[in-house]
Amino acid sequence: MVKAWVVGVGVLLAALLAWEALLQLEIFSQAMAIILWLSPGAAAFVAAYLAPTRKFLLGASMGTAMALLWVAFNAASQLWGKAVDFPGLGGAAILFMLTFAYATAVASLGALVGYFVTRNSG
């Protein structure tokens, strides 16, 4: 279970770090934005696929992980003196709620696909 969760979170971190790298280079990539917003689904698929049990729950938890990571990246950017759209604790709460709702919906779809792929493949 731990391995599946760590690999799923790794997918999220890879997407967030790639996004941050592009921002540092002052490059906006529409393709990367799409990858970033689909990453909870990909992470959930991987986590659900790899998990021995509780596949859907583990996959859907990638929504929570994404929301927490996004808030952490936002806070780090603010601490480094960069302008952010959601500053302070109030902004962090808003960002968490918005990201949690979206990422959990996308992660749930990815988790369902991962669950059904493993259930129907053997």
C-alpha cells in the first residue's frame, strides 16, 4: 500500500515540479497546464493499479495529496517573495478547497479506471 501511495504522489510531484520549472523559465505551456490538471487522475490510476487492496480509496486519496502539495507550493512561492493568487492563510484555505474538489473528482475517475483495469486483467 505504501509503495502504491508513494508512486502516486511521485507522479503529482513530477507534474508540479515540471510546472514550477517552466514558471521559473517564464514559459507558459498550455500542454503542461493540461498535464498538471490531469495529473491527479494519472496518479490515482497508478496508485489504484499498484495497490493490493483498497484500490479506489488509495487512488482517490491522490486528490487530497494534490491539494496539500499545491498549497505547499503556493506557500513556498509566497515565502520566496513571488506574487501568488492566493496569499496568506485565507488564500491557502480557498486554494485547498478548490484544488481538493477538482483533484478529488479527477482522482476518483483515475482510481476507477485503475481498479477496473486490475480487476479485469486476470
